[in-house]
Amino acid sequence: MDYNYLTKHTETYENYKELLEKVNEILDRLENDREDFDKLVEYYYSEQFQKDYDDSNEGKIDSSINQGILTEDAIYDLMGDDYYLALRFLDLANKMIQQK
């Protein structure tokens, strides 16, 4: 009997195991950084953000300070990316759990 298929299955096993380890490392980073992300979102909806946004547009903030987050879309877009990634996680988790 030809058992060459075992080579492919072993390769799949090893690749998937390595992938799961990497995903777990990334998920650990996401979980660890979540508190800072939540603070960023809170800042985005704060009066301080609006003041900083206005000050940036009026040139009141030193140009040596990175003001990239003071655009109207930077943080908002990141929040959207976070949301759609969470939906993707849910979809994948559902498929993984339902697998027999």
C-alpha cells in the first residue's frame, strides 16, 4: 500500500501547529495592548482630542511632535479595522468549533 499521503498530512500537521503557536503569540499581544487601545478610543471621543485636533490644525503644536493620530480618520479607521477583525475572529471561531 502507498503511504505517501502521510508525508502531506505530517507537513500539514507541522505547519498548522506552528501557525497556531504564532497566532496565540499575536493574540497575547492583542490582549496585552487592548487596555491601551481602549484608552485611545476613549481619547478619540474626548473633548481633549477635539482641542488637540483644533490646536494641530491651527499650528499650535510643535511640528516635532507626531500628530498623525489627530486626523479625523486615523483612530476611527483603526477602530473599524479592530471591529472587522473581531467579526473575522468570530466567523473563524464558529467554523473551528463546529468542525467535527
